[in-house]
Amino acid sequence: MTADALRRLRAWLTDTLTYDPQGEAADAMADATRWGWLPALSGVATGAEQARAVHAETLHRGSGIRA
């Protein structure tokens, strides 16, 4: 039982104190892929709101087309 506890402690320490850069990089890429579209989506939402506002102003002033 003592040998098993020492083996488990050693395995835990090894897992805790070692650094796996490939695993960290994979997690970072997954997060970037998962959440990377958010800024683009917020830009689209902002642009759509501005387009609606300009369109409403143009309709209010007239057609906006001059011949």
C-alpha cells in the first residue's frame, strides 16, 4: 500500500510539475478558433446598425439621388 501511494504521489507530481507546450498550444488554438469570430460578428452588427441609421436619414431627407 505504501509503494502504491508513493507511485501515485510521484505520478501526480510529475503531471503537476511538467510542462506540455504542445497540449497548451492545442488548447490555445481551440479557444482562438472557438471565439475568434466574435469580433467580426460585433463589427457586422455595428455596421448593420450604422447602415440602418444612414438609410433612415436618407429616406427622411428624400431619395438622396441628384440628377
